[in-house]
Amino acid sequence: MENTATAEKKTTEELLEEILKYQKRGSRITRIAAFAVIFIVVIFAGALALMIPRAVNLLDHARESLAEIDYLIDETGDLITNTNNLVENFNDLSDGTTALIDNANKMISDNTDAITETVQKLNDVDFETLNQAIQDFSAVVEPLSKFFKRF
């Protein structure tokens, strides 16, 4: 029996040694895993520490860009309003110019007969005879002019 008890004691001691060996191995793996988790947490915290200021900076730039875009949209609205006013003024000017051209055409067409008649009468004038009459008149008036200068 003693052999059985000794054999059991050896077996129990061997089992306990194996359990202790597995526990040490498990403890070592747990420590490595804990260090790996701590390392990952430190890397993640470092990455966040680097990314947060950049993200805040990016948000500030985005806010400034949106403010500038709002300003540009307002200015574009004003520009569109001014352009619409300019187009309306141009249309009014175009209407006025059209009315002026229509009135000029009407005046020309109303006076075409009178202008044609005047041109015809000017063509009928004998300028040579007129010039001769003016010279004759000048010849008559010249002695009278000399006579009246003496008085």
C-alpha cells in the first residue's frame, strides 16, 4: 500500500508540478497579453493625442470656410439682384431706343414727300441765272452805296 500511496503521492506531486508549470505559463501569457494591451492602449492614446489637435484645427478651418461661403452666397445674391436691375434698366433703355427709332422713321416717312418736293425745287433753280441776278443787283447797289456814304 505504501507503494500505492507513494505512487499516488508522486503522481499528485507530478500533477501539481504540471499544474504549477501550466499556471506559470498561463501567468506569463497573461502578463504578455496585459503588456500588449497596455502597449496598444498607449499607442491608441498617443494617436488620439496627435489627432485631436489636428481635428480641432480642421474643424476651425471648416467653420471659417463655411463663414466665407455664407458671405460669398450673400454677395452672390446681391450680385444677382444688381444684375437683374441692370437687365431691367437695359430693357427700359432698349424700349426707349426702339420708340426713338420708330418716331424718327415716322418723321422721315411723314416728311418724305416734303423733302422730295424741296429737293426737286432746289434742282429746278437755275443757279447761273441767280448768280447773274445777284451780280446785276450788286452793280446797281454799289453806286447807291457810294452815294449814301458821302452823306
